[in-house]
Amino acid sequence: MKILITASEAVPYIKTGGLADVTGTLAVELARARHEVILALPLYQQIDREKWGLELAVDFLGVKMGDSELYGRVWKRKVTAKLTVIFIEYDRYFDRNPIYNDGAKDYYDNGSRFAFLSKAALDACVSLDFCPDIVHANDWQTALMPYYVKTWNFPGGFFDDTACLLSVHNIGYQGHMPSDIMGFIGIQKWQFRDCEFESFGGLNFLKGGIYYADKVTTVSPSYADEILGEPGGSGLSPYLGYRKDDVVGILNGIDTNEWNPKKDKLIPAKFAAEDLSGKAICKADLQKEFGLPVDEKIPLFGLVGRLADQKGLDLLKGCIEELLTWDIQIVLLGSGDPELAAYFGSLPAKFPTKFGSYIGFENRLAHLIEAGSDFFIMPSRYEPCGLNQMYSLAYGTLPIVRATGGLKDTVENYVAGTDKGTGFVFETISVDALKNTIGWAVDTWFNHPKDIAKMQQKALAQDFSWKQAIKQYTAAYKAAQKRRKLWV
């Protein structure tokens, strides 16, 4: 198939979160599966044209919006015979850093910026004479693409046979915008209704995208179930319910070239299931990195992620000082909420032999924490898919997670005295539930070391590559094409 994937970010070009990991890797994996793929991104200030060898593909791109016409350019990078990445240049919207906000609040014109991206990516396809079988939109930033494909009068009926799939990576972010940009977008008054775009007197980009998409995917089967009800649907469950037969959960894969203890160049020693001596070296190196006593017998807990209540960091804050009176060590890498950052940043001074933190992000440290930790803490309130628990399992690091979304789908709960378990799972969103589950892991470490070894072996044997996901996406694309034929 010919596939156009459009997103607001994708690795390795621009990243603020997991969306970038998924869209960038998915494009590569689909191309490896012999599909012809164009990945469309904004040309942000941070994207270095020389570094990526970008070539000018369209010198003059006229993008007709609802009440105006804007003019940009298109740059491209030919990655493989089957994968091309195009970048939409329009400095008024994209020559900014950071990409979504000014560090304090969202840019006032985000609605216009990403409406333009959605339309410009389609116009670029017309200019490049790339007629996709599938348009794959991602989250609210490109959720208008199905609307444009279905309703816009493109030359020669260019997209008349093109089906649309919308991936919801996090339904908590929906693109709520004031209704006064309807004219710019091109939304007609009759489309400003509850079943399409209208939401509390304004526009909801994601809601409209769900209405017009032929298929809606989420990033794990459990998350697909959760968003069909509340509070998981964040207010959109009734509208998804109308389309429930078209909602599919497809578990993300991980980049097994980058996240692989057998070939990881960012860790001090490589290792595999048959020989874990390299993991012990990584643990010692991790302890040294954070100034902790080097002791292979002490269970070491790692955490990498965004410092936010959604990630359950407030739960950890509520019990961590008690945890640090136990015979354990904890290391943390992350940034986000200023209060949480200040709190966790202050703990090493109070517990210098028990806790280490790095407020910010460094890829080498992320790899070292995944490789060198014995356990990984991920107590999310909700987690559409999650990647870090899969990275952890790939390195034989046992996750401690809440039973939600992709965490529920990827971590098998430990049952003492059996062969079950690749981690420790709890249900209730509470400080005590997290504390007791970490206590359960500590008890297992000291009193059931053979069970820990079994779990590590089982974790290392998991296959989180994109192979299965690509098969499921291909099936979803075909189902979207069938539904497209029913559109009137």
C-alpha cells in the first residue's frame, strides 16, 4: 500500500514524548514490510537541514484553507527506497522552540498551526503526485486530516479512494480550540454540531477526527477498552461508542535495534538471557553514576519518565521517604512538574546512600537505568501503551506497574511458587498500594531469589518487536479501505 503518516513529531527528527517514538519507528517498520511510506512533519526550528541532508521538493506550496491561502515549501529526505520523510516549511507557524508552548502555556494559535499542517501534508501529496491508499493521522494535531480527505474538493478527486485511520495515543489531549477559527479551517456551520466538532461551544479536533476517520486505533488493547467508558474516554466515550466496531487496540512495538542488551552501545557491558554477568556490571556502573554504594545484593529500583501526576509520581512522593528507610536504592531520571522536580531533586542530599536523581533527560542515562536496575517503577494512573516497561523487560528489569492500558497488556503479575510473572502489578491508585507492591518486590528479592531469576529469564524472552503490530496495522488499513467504500 501507499501510506501517508502525518504527525507533529517523530524520531529521530523531533521528539517531546512517546508519540515521536511510535510514529518514527512505525514509518520505518511499514517501509521494511514493503509498503511505500511518506512521513510528513513540520519543519521546526530545531530540525537541522544540513544534518539530515534535506532537499527542496516543492518550492511553492499553495495551501488553500477555509478563508485564506497560505504558501509554504516542502523539503524531503529519501531514507530508503520505500520511505521518504517530507517536512512542511512555514516559518510563521513552525519556526519556534519549544514546539507546542512557550514553556508556560500553549501557543495561542496551535489550532491554526496544526490545521495548516493537516491540510498542507495532503496538498504536498498532490504536488508530489503521491496518492495514498491510507492517510494515517496521529492525535489531535493531525485529526483534521480525515475531515479534509472526506469533504475537501481536491483536484481531480485526488483522495476519492483514500481511506483514513486515526491513532489516539493519549485521549487526554483533544485539541480544544475556540470556534472563531472555523472559517480558517473551513468547517461549515452545519458541521459545528455535537456529533462532529462542537464541544462546550468550541471545537474539539479529536472528536471531529473520530467522526470522519474510517478506523480509529489506540496503542494497546486494554486502552481501547478503557476509552469506550469513563473516566478513560475523557468525555469522548459516547462518540467512540457509536464507532466501537471501528475502534481497535494495537500494542506498540519497540525499536529492538536501539533497546537491546545484546547490542546496546550506550551501556558499559552487553548481556543476554544466557549470561547476565553484563547486567551486574551495568548495575555497578549505575550505582557509581549516581554516587551510591556499589553493592550487588541491594535491590536497585529505577525510574525514567515525565514527572507528572498522570505517571503516578505523586504516589511515589507520598511513600518514598519511608521506602528509603528500607535496604534498597532508587535512581530517577526525568523532568516535568516543577514541584515534583524540586522535590525529587532535593532527595539525594537527604538520602545520599539511597537515592540518586537527574532532573532532565539524557539518553545514555536512560539506557543505563534500564540495563542496570533490578526493578523499574511505573505507577501510572493511566498509560495508553507505555514503552519504558517494555524497555525494562527487554533488559531483564522487572517492572512495578499499575494495571492500566498497555502496562496491563505487557506485564504479567508474579505468582509465588509458579512460573507466572514478569513483574509486580497493583490495581488501586493509592500511596499504600504502590508502597506495598514495592515491598512485595523487595521481599521476593531477598527471600525468593530463584523466582527473581526465573522472572528475569522470562522477561528477556519476550518479543516486543514491531512484527505483530505491523500485521495488525496492515489489517486495520485494509478494514479502513473497505469502510471507505461505504462513505457517501
